[in-house]
Amino acid sequence: MDLKNSSKKEKVIGVIGVGSFGTVIANMLAEKSQVIVYSRKAEVVAEINSVHTAQGKELSKSIKATVDPEEICQQCEVLFFMIPSSAFQEVVRTFAPFLFPYHLIIHGTKGLSLNLDPGESLETVKKIRRSQILTMSEVILQETVAVRVGCLAGPNLSKELTKGQPAATVIASKYNEVILEGQRLLRSEKFQVYGNSDIIGVELSGVLKNIIAIAAGALAGLGLGENAKGLLISRGMVEMVHLSNALGGSVKSVFGLAGIGDLVTTCNSVDSRNYTVGFRLAKGETLAEILDDMEEVAEGINTVRIIKGFLETSQLRAPITENLYRVLFEDLEIEEALQFLMKYPFSVDVDFV
């Protein structure tokens, strides 16, 4: 590759994780930059370097792969972490010895992590305080010496991005240089990139909408129609506002691309993993059966668990989350949960402006 004649290809950009979204972002970055991707699996790295696919997903022929975290950290100042939330903390800890304050990190994970006492787990803990809940940016800041941290969120379905269909995203960070660098690297004629300084609010918006997406899939699975979906999305947005506010995010971010933009998309898409979980639940499958044959994680399932634990320590009511928890983990019939939501005594349409 001739780098001397292209100022746009001076920096090597690293992508950690080659799931559906990771491969899409790597391909988008490769349009302007040299890209190296990281996978923990040696066979996936060999596949990428030999046939330019990652578990069957096509990658640009210019993209190289490594199994060595030290190598990618040495070569790349800018790193995109595209790891499921269930493995995020572990992977960040693996990278921590090789990260320095000069690194700029942008993650694309819509999930939460827990900072629990030794011996505790998500399955055993009943009450969760805000101080125990970590967004992915907080995990990076807690586990590493990195300072310039951002997140990428919005209505970004991998299948549509792979086809080159028009879309947009938000890069959120407290540091304007992170936003500007993310925009420079990713923006194109078909992909708009907005900025937001409220990183916690943007992260929470992307996380909380997954709960509503599961419920929307259930509505569709039961064939309850567009009026019911409109009710769910509007009440879901209100619930997201109150939860985000309680967890430290701003109301404005919920109304942005990472909030309502992503909410509308995932509540209407059969390509959304969270929507699919709800749809299959409504068709009579158990959660265990659904999880057993899903290739990638539906982040909303753990999010429901975490937010339910948080509700036990707060004065908030979040009826969609509470009833979805009972469906997922306490064998409440999904029809009964939806009937409850239809009858829930909301007395005011909008109560946060």
C-alpha cells in the first residue's frame, strides 16, 4: 500500500472486535485509513488475513488482523472498541497494560457493566446502586489510564450499513478532539456523524432503548398493530427520560439520534436482535431457547436485569422494564404484561418538560 501519496492514510486505526458492527465499522474506516483489527481467536485472525472474511463477514482486502493486543496498541493511536458488554470489562483489562494517555478510544457498545463486590454476580444481586453501574466509557476510565474516551451510538443496523444505505450516528465525548477525530474518520456521503458532549446521556439512551425494542418485538409477535406500537414507543420514551435522568444523563440526549432515533429504528426492525427476542417470546419460545441459537448478544436482556436491580434502590417506577423483567425471568405471560401496560394509570401524557 502506497502511503506516501495519500495524506488520508497516514494513521493506522485499530478496531477491537469483529462481530457484525465491528466489521462494518472496520470497513467504513478502511475507506480513508489503514485499519488493523483485533480478535481473541487465532482462527478468526487467520481467516481475515488469508481470505478477507471474519466468520463469513466480508472485510476490505486492505484490513489486517492480529491476536496481539500489544501490537495493535503500539501501531494505533485511535482505537474503536466494538465488544459485547458481557465481555467488555475483560477485554479492556487485557488491553490496559498497553494503553497510554495518548490513545484515543471510541466504543460502540450499547450495554452496561456492574462493579460488584467479590462473590456477587448479576444473577445473585438484587439491589443495585448507581455507583455500581458502569457505562462502557466509565469501564475504560476505571480500568485504564486512557483519558480521551468517546462513544458511537445511533440507529446503525449492521445489515443496512453493509449495503451502503444512508445512515447517521453520534460521537459523544467530553473532549471535542475525540468528536472531531471520529467525524473525520467516519463521515462520508452516505454516513453523517453528529457530535454530543453528553457522553453518559448518549450511552444511556443507546442502552435503555434496547428494553423498549424487546417489548416492541413482543407487540409485533402478538399482532397487536401500529396503534399499540405507537403507545409503547411514546411511553417507552418517557420511561427512558426518567431513567436516564436518574442515572446521570440529560433529557436532551434521549431526544437525539442515539435516543429516539435509535428507538424508532429498533422498534420497527426485524434485523434488531432485541426486537427479535421479543418477537420470539411472543411466539411461545422460552428465553433459554432463544439465547441458545442467537449468534450475537441481545444487550437488552442484561439491561433489563440491571435496571430492575437499580429500581429496587430508587423511588422510580418503570412499568415497561418491570413487567419485561417478569416476562424474561419470572414466567409472566407476555400477553398479561402487555395488558397491564395498556391499563397502567398514566395520568399525564408528558411530565418532564
